[in-house]
Amino acid sequence: MSRPKRIKKSAGARLRPYWILFVLVVIAAAIGGYYAATWPGFYPKHVAVIGNRVVPTAQILARARISPEQNVWLQSAHKAAVRIEAIPYVKTASIHRSLPANVRIVIVERKPFAVLQYGTQRAIVDQDLRVLQADDAHVTLPVIEATGQSMPPAGAFVRDAHVQRLRNDYLALAQAHVAVRSLHYDKFGDLVAATTGGISLLLGDDADLAKKTPLIDPIISQVSATGKKLAAVDLRAPKTPVVVYKR
């Protein structure tokens, strides 16, 4: 006689005797989660802020909005960082949490780079061209003179392509150790800069600025050695530079 085939139990049938245990585990997990979420030990008692020099700690804490009456692990660190980074002078904000409820906010601030001028409007910007604040008369920074736009509000980034080019031109001059106090484009689109010594630099098309910047310092040094005072250096034709003396 052949043996009857054994009927294999389904997974549900095998687990059915343990359903009460599963229910108890789920209830215990829910209760544990509730107590973990509401346990005062996870409420932040103190939030440390480091790295800020310009932005007041109180302003950073106000933007972070980390509640001392909620579980710190259930509060969004990302959203808090985004709110802090909306402060014009804040470049990055990173929030670090450690058990049980320690919070540390690390700030990297933006550095003033230049004064941007649109007509009579002036503001301090950083190298990324983010507007940091209205111009301070006591600040000694190079002036980027632009036209045709209105000043964006504090915290906004300047998207003007001409301003971005002028920023890049300034960086190229600085890399060549040429200290300028202002720069702009004239009505022909040529780059004009003024050194901190009061010498006007007529630089023409900035597309070949890298070829012209190495000539500036040697020309100024050679003329200074003669005792004469320069009014301008014309490098619009870099193969035949022209110097203009002060009278």
C-alpha cells in the first residue's frame, strides 16, 4: 500500500499559534516608542553653537528652532540647517546630535569679498556673490562697479553675468599680485581697474587678461625706480603697452 502524501502546512498556518506573541511584540514596541519619544532625557537642555564670529549665537538658535520640549531625535536637523543657512553671512550649518540629547551646531561663515555698486546702491558681497549686507563706509574692500541692474536683497546671489566676469577679473588680478581698489567695464566693454596706488589700468578685452596681468607689476616697478609717478598703464594692446605719467 502506498503511504498517504503529507500535506505541507502553509506559512500562515505554521505562524498562527504565535499570533498572540506577535501582537504582544507590536504592543510592546508601540509602548516603547511612545516612551522613547516622550522621555525627557531626549529633550535637549543645551544647544552649543561654534564657528560663528559675525552672526550672533542668539540669531542662529532662533533660526534653528530646536525645541527644548521635544525629542531631539525626532526634530529635523536638515530643516534646521536650511533655516540657519538662510542667514546671509552663513555659508554652511551642520547639526550634530549625540546621546542622549546633546546638540552642536557648527557654522562656517562667509567672508566679505568686495563692495558691489549699482548706481547709488552699494552692498558687501562674498566671493560667491551672495549679498551679505548694505555697504559699511568703514569697510575697505575693492569696489565692483556694475550697471543695468538693481541690488538683490541680503541673502540673495547676484546672477548678473557682467558682475560674475568682473569678479573673475578681480581674482585674476589678485593672483598676479595686482592690488586694485575698483574695476568696471567702460562704454566699449573694456575692463578698467584702479590700483590701490591710484594708477588706472586700461586692460581692454578681458578674454586675454591672463596675458596682460604678468606685465603690470614689472611696468609699475620699472617706472617707480625712475622716480616718476604713473597715472595710467594702457595694456589694450599688450605687445605695445603705453604708460601715462602724472603731471
